[in-house]
Amino acid sequence: MIKNQLQHLLPSTLSNQEYAYMNTSNGLYLNCTYFPEEVMTVILSHITATHLLKCRIVCRKWNEIIKSHSLWSYIYERNYHTKATKRLPWYLYFCLFSTNYFNVNLLKNGNGEEGLSHWKLKVWEGDNYVEQVPICANPLPRNVQEFHGNESCLVTSYFSGFKSQLIQLPRSGLFRYILSTYKPMIYISEWTTARKDCSCVYKLQCSFILEDGSTEGNSRPFACYYKPQWQEGKWEKVELLIVDYPDNTTSLLFENEGCNTQSWKGHYGSKMAGGVVKLLFDSIQLLNADNDGDIVPRKFTGVKFLSNGFPQNEAVDYFKCDYIWSDNNEECYYFMP
């Protein structure tokens, strides 16, 4: 059963199982002074998550408090300035606050500020790859967090530019258990534009790499964007929200592609900046438990995603006007809505 295959990934020290024992208030005395449990909970909430795990072995009362929703609610509210409304198992909050797995950008060098470091060029033909400032287009919007104060952008040319970045997900047993059992949503985005005097096409997509090194067929979440000629070179944010993905996903492949549609030499293709890949902790939902008290994992029924790009069925064969992308990405074409 899937449950049994995943349960072994959850470290025994993080098990949510409760043991019957005599209620004791020993852990509520410090230097012979009694502290109400509510006060002790607030005190313990100021200890870092990694040290809290060690504090569980001090006594049964501390173990009980550290596994309580009240303690992690204090920590959550202190960090996010809002209440934790979901009564999730405590080890989920422990993972959130003891690691950098959630709510942080896992993509590197999104503006090309380090040249092409971390990127793999699958197909990249034409002239150069990075502009220190966008040419013949609007500057990058100010005060956008994902730009990190950079003004540069990646740029494509008159042939298709198709590049990718491999994002290896953490290998810890706890994280693998959370990923396969709870399936936190994956948020992916990137900003794109082009020169005012040339039309261009852009595509953002994600592939899933499984534990055996294979990929999940051709089920790749994607979003598309078309910028007409003579339209202002305004930066647009293309977004994907991946709601369901394969079990045993170990890596993500962030992929983007673009070019100009008029075959003009120079930096006339899509410009890209500020790529983001995040695992969204607040998307985790409380799951049911079976008769043994074990969490019943979310069942994978197929890749599901939302996007703000053009649906694939609205793309037409641009070769009559130009080209369109092939499904397997072995050959790159253009598209337009």
C-alpha cells in the first residue's frame, strides 16, 4: 500500500503517535517555581525549531507541549504575522521552521546576473544571452522582490532559445514524506517582455523527474505568452500553480523558451527575468487518518495546474504565419494565440 511505502520515510522521532502515560506537571517547574502550561508554551515557542526537537527528551510534559498546536501557532504567528488556522501535524511546522524548503525561491540566477551559471542551454542560437539593461523595452519594474535589485535580463534572438535549470529537491526522509503525502502546491513564475518594434513568443513549463530518473511522460505544466509588434515593451508576469504532481518526484526542471517571430538578427526575441520556483506551505491541507491513525496520502490522479497564459488549444499553426512548438520539445517552433 502507498501508506506503508511512505510511512517509513517519517523519522520515528517525529511520529505523531501519542503514548498513554500518567499526566505529570514536573515540566512546569523551573527553579522550584511553577509556571502554568500556557506560560511554558510561550517560553518554549522562543526556542529555535531544531533545538525544540532536542527539548522533547527533557520530560513528558515538554514533549507534549512541543507536539501541541498551540506552540507552533505562536511560532507561526510570530513569523508570518497571521494565525495558523489549520491544525496540521506538528512535524509539518517543524519542517517549515527548521529548513529552507518552503516559501523560498529555489531558482538561481533568474536575471542572468551571473551570466549563464546554473542554466543548461538546450537550444540557444542567435546573438548573446544577457542584457545588462533591457534594450528597446521598459526597465524592470522597481520594488519587485524576485529581481533582487538587478536590472539585467536574459534575452533570446532570431532562433529559438530553449534553456532549463534543474532544481533538486531535498532528500531528507521527512521532506520526502511531506512531498509525497501532502503534495504542497508548487508555484512557478517568470517575467517576460520584448522590444517594441518586434513581435515575439515565450513559453514557460515544468518537468518532473522521478526517483528512478524518468520523467512524467509529456504531462508538463506550461504557460504561453505572445507579444505583438509595436506593442509597448511592458513586462508581464507569466505564472503556473501546480496543484498535483507525480509521487516520488525528486527534482523539478524549470524550462523556458522564446524567440522573435520575424527572424531579425540581434536581441529581438523574448526577454526573461525574475524566475521563481516555490513550494507553498500554506497550500498544505489537513488529511484524514485511517483506523490505525496513519495519515492517508493524497492520491495522484494526474498532473494538474493553473496558469495565466494562453491555453494550448488556442495556439494555432504559426507556420502558415510562422511555427508552433512540438509536444515532445525535441524540436522548437513558434506559436501565437
